[in-house]
Amino acid sequence: MKYYQNEIRLRSYKRGFHLITDDVTNAIPEILKIKVGMLHVFIKHTSAGLTINENADPTVRMDFESHFNQMVPEDAPYYIHTYEGPDDMPAHIKASLLGNSLLVPITDGKLNLGIWQGIYLCEHRDHASGRRLVLTAYGS
């Protein structure tokens, strides 16, 4: 079994849900060497998350943002952790709901995603810097 690991810094994204599938695959070209394996994607942040969902219609990403903002509002009167701004505590909650890692199968040197699936960066802060991802591909 072979193992490859790269750490990347994504460009800064505005708050919302963003397709990063190409950024991920371009950052770990070693997946081309793997016939059967897995790609683990881990985000090194507590106020942004990762998920896999619709890659074709951008309104899906807009609806995700709208729904998450309704589900986890800013300025909730019960938040105690408020000193980093009104978007910070909701960002932590949203990131925990979505998670900080993904596992994607690799088949014949390509990510084996469904035809309409893509990897999302779920950016929950208004003014975040570039997020760091650890990409670990393994297989034979």
C-alpha cells in the first residue's frame, strides 16, 4: 500500500458553501498512481467544515447558506463565546454539524464521486483567511 500526504492552503473564500473538488485533486496528483484506495480530506479549523453535495446547480450552495443561517443564527442571547464577533460561535456550531473531514474512494486514479457530487468548503466566517487542508491518499 502507498501513502501520500500534502497540506495545502486554499485561497480566502467569502462566507458560504464553495466547490473545492478541483483544488483538492490538483493538490494531490499522486492519486493518479492509486488503482484502489481512499482520499482523506481534513480541515485544520474550527469555524469551517467540509461536506460532499451537489456540484452542478449553484443555487444548492446558496440554499445551504440560507438554511444554516436560519438553523444557527447569529446573536443568540444564550451565546457566551462572543468576543470574536457575532459570526464566530455560530461558525463553530455549523462546523461541528458538518464535520472536519471526508473520506472519498479512489478508483483507477480518480476520485470516485457521483456524477453530481463535489467537495464543498463550508466557510462560516465573514472574514476568514485561507483555510488549510491535509490531504492523505492511500491505496494500491
